[in-house]
Amino acid sequence: MIRLTERRDYLAANGGRRAAMPGFVLQARDRGDGDVVMRIGITVSKKVGNAVVRNRMKRRFRALAREVLPQNGLAGHDHVLIGRAGGIERPYPDLVRELEKALRRVARP
């Protein structure tokens, strides 16, 4: 898994499929370049909370992505997790189930 670092990649992912969950929104876009590498991007806006809360949420999302994406992620896709206000209070096992559900949802044709 490779991290998204450029703004244009996040903007491109915005045009892909999305699945909204209580703690986050997942965006997934097929790059169509023939490469099977999964890329991940994480973003949490200032609406969610102060810097401590945002950084904590990003750490949780990185751990979540490391755990779930290797088995359930979409090969050749860019995945972007966008933090929502209720995401920091959600139990970690719930976030795992929600990410698995969101990945199934965006994988449907």
C-alpha cells in the first residue's frame, strides 16, 4: 500500500465511488493504469475537532487501513478515508466492520 500525497490524487478520488458510514466516508477510484497497487489517503477537516483530535483520528484510520485493506481492498484503486465528527468516539471493532462494509459497497458494479 502506498500513501496518496498529491492534491490531484485526492481530487481524482473524489470522482470515484463513495460509501458514507457513521465514522467516515470512503471514496474509491479505479486508476485504470494496470497497476494492482492499492493507494490510501486520509483526510480529516478542522470541522471534526482540534489538532489533537484530528491527529488521533488519522492514527486510527492508518491502523484501520493496515488491518483491513490488504484483505478487502480493491486492487488498482485509490482509497480515501474522510473523517466524520462521530468517528473518534466509535469503537475500533465497529470501524473495522464499517470499512469492510464500505469496501463491499464501492466494489459493487
